[in-house]
Amino acid sequence: MSVSMILKDNPAVFLIVMPLFLHLIGLAFAVLMDEHIGKKRQAIMLAVIVFDFLLIVQNYAEYRLVVGAPHILLRTCVAIFGYCIRPVILALFMMLVSPKKNRVHIWVLIGLNAAVHLTALFSSVCFWIGPGNDYHGGPLCHFCLYTSVFLLGNLLYDAIRRYRKNRQREIWMLLFVTVLILSACGMDFFSDKTNQPVEYLTIAAVTACVCFYIWLHLQFVREHEKALRAEQRIEIMMTQIQPHFLNNTLSTIQALCRTDPEKAFDTTAKFGAYLRQNIDSLNQPNLIPLEKEIEHTKVYAEIEMLRFPNISVVYDLRDTVFSLPPLTIQPLVENAIRHGVRIRESGLVTVRTVSRGSDHEITIMDNGKGFDPETALSSGTHIGIQNVRERLWQLCGGTMRIESKIGQGTVITIQLPGKEEGKA
């Protein structure tokens, strides 16, 4: 059954069938190139596309058998094939939603549906084709419809239960697919088969396939981003709690235990607070008040100033009523101390906040040795700065600007929008 045969037979049929084929071909390419779908889900989605393709071919073949010369046995077989594969498509969608869930009872129901319709070969309990090439329904003629409605309800229930914590508006796409399929079933029930080369349900199945893939893709992307954020938190932790800082601080506390036990006790408390605040910040998905971030920065700076008496950190806070992502200022102060002002006889780091209209501006300045921002960031030398920049943009739409001159120092300016988002 070639394309030229379809076009020669009826141009209107060609205009109906070809767009459906093109939809499935385009969807197949999208699935094959999708990097967010695992191998198993990719194979299931491709199987859905194949079954949709077969359903279109089955519809057209049955249409030709209805309007053409009677072939009772062939038409019976073609009809049985169509009734058998419709529920399979819904079952495959259920596997996409929950690939690890046990679906034995679903496949038993699909097998029972196939067995019921196979009785048409030797019985009239389901349906039969009369001598005049007309269709007659038996007592179980709606078994495929009832099976499909049951599977559709299970699919909708599983999808909402698993993804209900995500954006609520995405549930409307699932409801749209459900209503689309149910409406198509009703339209097929009252339509004239002799003037219908492709059933409404088949058109709805192809449309639902595209819509459902888009919906699933949104879920896959969100899961992928969640995994990336988890990896990023681990990476931030590794950059924030450096082994050499831990060792040096513990060595300082050990030396103070002999020379100044009271200061050793105070430093131990600060060190514990620093570690605790770091862990709390990494587990905090919301923006935090500036006051809390400054408190964490001061704890870190006081430990470093104990080890390096030649440096000092000054705070000029003119704008304090706003929130920002955790671990924003502290990593930049740490970067200024570690890579800049330690070599100075009088190293100075200044943290300043000011209001710029409705926006909030944070500036971290130092008189250190300076660096080439483009070279340093591309080589990964200042990974802490890059992490801060990415989280600023992701969590609240903030931006960062770096100005540095070799031998003179560095100025990092952060611009935060006036309306912060509460969560990532």
C-alpha cells in the first residue's frame, strides 16, 4: 500500500494520513535525540510510535475493506488487530510514567482483550462481519472500549500521583489528553465508517502521543536539573570546605591550646559554627536574609584573620533588607583572602551593600594581587566564583561583574533584582 496508491485512490485521504505519519516521524527523531530520556524509556517511546503507525495502517486497510469488495475473513483479522493494539499503547504510556512498577495485571487484561476479540474468528460473542460486509456487534463488542477507559484512568492516576508535587499547571495537559481520547471514542461511536479512512481515536492517539511526550520531557528535564543541582551542591561543598583550610585551622587551634586556651576554645566554637552553617546553607533551597550570610562570612573571616594578622575585613552595609542565595558573599571573601590579600603587608577586604533603585548591589573589594578574570574562570582556578555566578542567576536572576587589575586588586559587583524568588 504505497503513498501513490493512497493519493490516486483519494486525495482527501492522503491529506489526512500523511500529516499523521509526519508527526510520528518527527516525534521519532525527537525521541532519538533526547538526551534526558534513559535507554529504557526511549525504547518504550519508540514502541509507542511504532504501534501508532500500525494503527494508522490498520485504519486505512479496514476502510478499504469496508468500501471495497467483501473479504470477510481478511476484514475480521484486520479489525481484531486494531482492537488488540489500542490498549497496548496506553499500557506503554503507563510504563513510561512508572517504568519500575509491576504491570502484570495490566498485561493480563490486555491478553484477555486480545482473546475476547480473537473469538470473532469462530464465534459471534464479540463481533462478526455479515455476508453483506456489514459489521455486527455481539455481547462483548465494547470490551476494548472498557479496557481502554480503565487503562486511561490508571494512567492518569499514576501520572498525577507521581508528579503531583511538580508544577500544577502541567496536570492540565494530562487532563487534555484524557478528554481528547474520550471525545474521540464518542465521535467514533456515532460516525459513518464508510466515509472515515482514519478513526478519530487514531488521530487522538497520535496527538496524545506528541502531547504526552512533551509532558514527559518536562518531567525528565526537571529530574535531570535536580540531579545537577545535587552534584553542584557537592561541588560547592568541596570548594568551600578545603582540606588545607581544615588542617590549618586545626593546627592553629592546637597551637592556641598551649599558648592561649581561652582563645583556642573560642576558635573551636567559631570553627564548629562555620562548618554547621556551611552544611545548613547547602541544604537550603530558599533565599536567606543578608544578615545570615554576613554572619557566616564573619565567622570565616575571623578564623582567617587569626591565622593571618596582616589582613582585615570591613563591612559597609548600607542596604540590609533583602535576601540572597546562601553561600554568596562568604565564598567571594574567601577567594579574596586566599588568592589576593594574604601577600599584602596590610591586606584589606571590603564588603559593601547599597540600594540602586529597586535593586540591591553587593560589592566585594580587595587590595590583593589581582588576576585575569577570563583566564582564571576558563581554567577553573576560581571555581568558587563561577559557582556563585551560576547560583545567582538560577535562584534569583542576579548578575555578577568582575573587575581586576594585576598588582592592584579586584572588585566583584553583584546586582540582585528587587523582587527575589523565594525558591529555586
